[in-house]
Amino acid sequence: MKTDPSAYLDVGLAAGRLSAAICRRVQQERVVAGVPQSKAGNEPVTIADYASQAVILRAIAASFPRHAILAEENSAHLRAQADELVGRQVNRLVAEALAEEVSFDQLCAWIDHQGDPASRIRWAIDPIDGTKGFIRREQYAIAIGVLEEDVPVAGMLICPNLAVDAEAPAGPRGVIFAAARGAGAFQVPLDGGPEKRARASACADRARVRILGSVEASHGDPALLTALVAEGFGGGIVRVDSQVKYAALARGEAEVYLRPRSRPDWRDNVWDHAAGVAIAREAGAIASDVDGRPLDFRHGARLEENRGVLATNGPLHAEIVAAIARIEARR
Ligand code: AMP
Ligand code: MG
């Protein structure tokens, strides 16, 4: 039996709102936010990452117990670190968010929930995408994607620090983006307000296209972005953390998201793209890799067969792929 992809949104968004409350709370409690725990590969992780993953996976396990789950964190590092204080802080965050007693073992079981790995439906979750942006108090997103037979069919990005109105960057913050295949992409203020369609920009003028890239230089290839501007794609570079870049593309704040490989052996994580790709596509954008090849989500946790990611509003996609090839041939 087929599930209407919009059914995933009710469950994902309710949990994503709890996660957003956790993340905001951790940012308000300055002492706690200042204690990021580093995991393998020097990637930062905070108590909010674990608490966020616990509440999201708990909700999916309750509503769709057999769906497969691919999520960034696992409890092994938390258990190894815990440092009783860290464990207690995560425990408190989860218990307060759910307004119920939760044992440490229970919350670790939620963090590690995997469902049935053979399921044709797989959720891809980054409980805090852009943890570095979260620690800097800049942009981050709670990213929840759903793949059916390895195709992203629904996406949710909860962006607690993003301006509700792109035209009023100093105004209220917090936006939810959601999309289900065939039903369009929508944005709604996290703290209440009218829901609006999200639509990619119609700009087809290469001199005006704005290019989104990572804040963290080590996550990409900033020189390639600069070279693309020099090729005449001249609307400027916009540096933003996390899948908020897909959200910005989906609501027409920029025309291009270019994520070249940061090094030859780098492969992008599925949880860093599934939700964003689902939303951007429903907003009218196109997503491929930097060679213009289709994104291939069939290879487990990573986009093993793709070279980076290129998402654009459409009209100039092929021209940009060609320009990247020209730039790389000159290197
Ligand atoms: P962004 O905020 O767009 O720079 O991307 C954040 C994501 O970059 C994190 O969720 C990580 O999964 C991913 N990441 C971490 N290290 C690297 C790296 N060396 N190259 C590319 N992406 C990375
Ligand atoms: Mg991430």
C-alpha cells in the first residue's frame, strides 16, 4: 500500500517543532551551549544534537515503526562521553520537551532506533544540520527527509534562526519549510503566521544569479565559487550554514547552491541533502551533482556516486555545469 507523502509531514513537523524548542532553549542557556562535545573527525556535536535526534526518532518509531531510519548521531559517543553532567543535560532536555519522565537508556534507544533496514521507506535525519552555525548562533536547520525507494519524496527543514521575511532580515526569525512530492513546497513561520508557497526564483540572467555556498571553507571549494563568479555568474556569493541554503533557494533568495567536493575522497551525507532536495524540487528547482548527473540516493549513508551537489532555479543549470567543467579543465 502506498502512503501519501503528506502523511509524513504531520509526524515529522510535530517532532521538528519539539526539536526547535530544544535547540532554542540550549542557545538561551549560554553555559550549556558553550559545551560542544567533539566526535570523530573533529565534527562538533552538542547536547542539543542528541536531544533533537531522540525526540524525532521517538516520533517516527511510534507512528511508522517499520520505516528505516538513517540519522547522523548515535548514542555510542554520548555514552562514552557521558560525563554524567552531559548525560543529565540531554536527559533533562528530552524530558522537558516531552513533558514526561525519560530514562537515559530509553533516550539512547530512541537515538539509535533504526526501524527495518529493508523498508522501502527511509527517513534521513540531521537533528542539527550546521552544528557549527548553531554554535556560532547563526544559521542551522533541523532536517527531516523521507525517501521512497531511494527517491526523496518529502522534506522538512525547520530553520529557527532564519528571518521569516527574507526582505526583513532584522525581523522575526524561525521558519518551517515543508514539501511532499506533487503537492508543492510551503513555508510557515515557526512561531505562528500564514503559510505561503515557496517558489524558486525565475531569474535567468547570468549577471544576476546569486550563488549559495558554505560558511565553512573546509566543507567545500570556495575557489570554485569565486571562479564561477568570474565566468560571469555575477550576482554575488551568499554564505550560509546548513540546508538553510536549500530553503533560501526554494524561496527565491538565491538562484544557485553549489557544493563541490571538499576533497577528492569526500562523499556527501544523505542526511545533508534529502530534505533540502525534496523541498527545492517542489519549489521548482533542479538538483544534480556538479557534473549534471542525477543525485543517486541508493548507496547507503552517502552519495557515493555523485561529485558534490549543484541545485539551481533551473534556467542556467546546464550552462553552470558547463562552466564548472571549463574551470576545472583549466586547473
Ligand atoms: P554546511 O553548513 O553547508 O557547510 O554543511 C554542513 C555539513 O557539512 C555537516 O552537516 C557535515 O555533514 C558536512 N561536512 C563536514 N565535514 C565536511 C567536509 N570536509 N566536506 C564537506 N562537508 C562536510
Ligand atoms: Mg549535517
